[in-house]
Amino acid sequence: MSAPNKSYDPVEVEALKPEEIERMRDEALAAFAAADSLDALQEAKVAHTGGTSPLALANREIGALPPHAKAEAGKRVGQARGAVNKGLATRQAELEAERDQRVLVEESVDVTLPYDRVPAGARHPLTTLSERIEDIFVAMGYEVAEGPQVEAEWFNFDALNIGPDHPARGEADTFFVQTAANGGSAAGDGGTESGVVLRTHTSPVQIRSLLDRELPVYVICPGRVYRTDELDATHTPVFHQVELLAVDEGLTMADLKGTLDHMVQSLFGEGMKTRLRPNFFPFTEPSAEMDMVCYVCRGESVGNPDRPCRTCSSEGWIELGGCGMVNPRVLTACGVDPEKYSGFAFGFGIERMLMFRHNVEDMRDMVEGDVRFTRPFGMEI
Ligand code: DAH
């Protein structure tokens, strides 16, 4: 080991010269003063007080000095570092105060400003779909007709040629309304004697329209209907239908078919088609079940296991509802001469259409009133 270098003069160590230390201190203080943000100050702090800052490096040189020179150099560097730290703390406090002041101004809340007390909601998609259907027919000259939801049995059944023994008239499907006239509070009879029901379909509006209006009659009748179903994924005791009725001279099944095709093309796009399958309804003769081409696979999933379609279960067609030529007995019940006039009608469920048009898998979503269901349909008017 070599002995300490007695002749070593600290003044000769460049980094420890008093004027060098002063310069380092002043540079540091100038850099802090020039920092105009806390981020800039942080950079200056690292540069002037960090482990590789000039003063830190100078501090390291002290260890190599002869003992008699260490104290003085240590004091000089220590004072400079003290001044630098103090300058830093002062500037830090100034900039923090400036920031706090700015935040107070920029982020202040004017509690006197008016605010939205009621958040904007969204219309229910059943309403918008129903109105969209109405619009298609209004554009063709149809009128929108409405009828009561609490309906006389005569309108709901008899006038529609649904005889007294028809199974749909039973308590199993129909809500009967107890009225004061039939003993109101009399418990246990189910109220089936009242002659008043919650309408089970929109078809009674056909009767009301024919009785109320001059011929020819072209009406579209949207509305709420009731059946004694339990609420589950595909049933609800309260649902919506749209009914259409056209009564004029010379109407045929071809007019019905053309009207249906126009409706599905307006709702689902160009090229959509319908097909009719024979069926029975008491109020139409002949009657048919109406299907539309599956708007998702357009029939291409049929017999094509590589392209299964969930919307139509690979059948190519989706069942829409019922239709037919108005039964002459219905026309007669409404005082319309079936020799002179003929008519067509159809009716279908809006919930079902909403389900397949928008891939809604559970009908309960439509009745629970949760805005998270309605909101994605937007504010369509
Ligand atoms: N009212 C029928 C129902 O609720 C649907 C219906 C079928 C309406 C045939 C019609 C029609 O107008 O012609 O099941």
C-alpha cells in the first residue's frame, strides 16, 4: 500500500476549487429557478442533486484528499449542497402552490349551473318497432285504429265467428273481468259470466273499425293483448300484436300476398319473400299461416349442415302469424254485404318479431323495464 500523498493540494483538484463549487451551486439554483413546472423541476433535481450530479461527484473526490484538507473541502461542498437543497425545496413549494391554485380555478364546479334532473331515457323497442310497422301502412293510405283492452266478449269472440264452444273462450286462455254488474266481489266464479274480457288478440279492432267507418276500410291496429300464459323465455301474459284489415270491392288473396311481401321488404330488406300455408281461423276463410324467408340465412341453411342457422333452425322460413280472407260471416256481423265487398286481414306478435329481428333470446328482457336492455336500441323516433 502506498502512503497518503502529503503533497496533494486540494485547491489543485479541479472539482473542489471554491469557484468550481460555487459555479455548480449557482448552476443548480439557476436550473431550479428556470424550471416552470414540477416535471421540469424533477429533471433539474436529478441533474443537480442526483448521484451523478457535479456536486455529488465533487463530494466523492473528498475521500481522496489528505486528511488535513478533507474538512475544509467537505464544509465547502456541504454548504453548497445545503444551499442547493434549500433552493430546490423553495422552488418545489412555489411550483406546488402554483399548481394547487391552477387546479382550484380549472377544476372548480359551478354549483349554480342547471343540470339534467331527469336522465334522457330510450323508447322501448316494442314501441319503435310497432310504429315502424304502422308507418309502412300509413304510407300506403291505411289508418291507425285502436280499440279498448278491456273488451266485450262479443267483439273479442262472437263477431269474429269464434263460437261459444270454441276452446279459446275458456278460462284456460282468457282473462275474464269481474264487473259490478255480475256480482263484482263474488269470489270463485272466475268472472266468466261477465261477458267482459281482457282482449286476447287485436282482431276485435277489425270489428270496431268496420262498424265505425265508411267503406272501404284500410286499417292497421297495433295494441296490447292478454292471455293467461306464465312469463317465461318465450311467453308473456301481456304482449303486443299488429292487426291489419282491408275491406274493399274486389280484394283477393293476391292483394294480401302483395301487401305481406311489401311489409317484410320494408322491415327486413329488398328481396324478402313470404309464403302462405293453409291453416284455420274462424274469422278468415280461407286462412293461412304466413312465413317469411329467414332474413339471416335467406334459406341457404336448408339441407346445408355446414351453414346451420340459429334464427330459423335451418328451416329457411320464419313463422310470422296468421292471415286470410275475411270470413263473409264476419262481414255480415258488421253489416257489410259480402256479395259486394271482400277483405283480407292478418295479425302477428310484435314481441316475436322483435326477438328474431334483433336476436333477443329471452322475452322477459322486454318486460322487466331495465334500461340496459332498451338503451342499445338508441333513441330512434
Ligand atoms: N288473431 C289471431 C291470433 O291472435 C291472429 C290472426 C290470424 C289475425 C288470422 C288475423 C288473421 O287477422 O286473419 O292468433
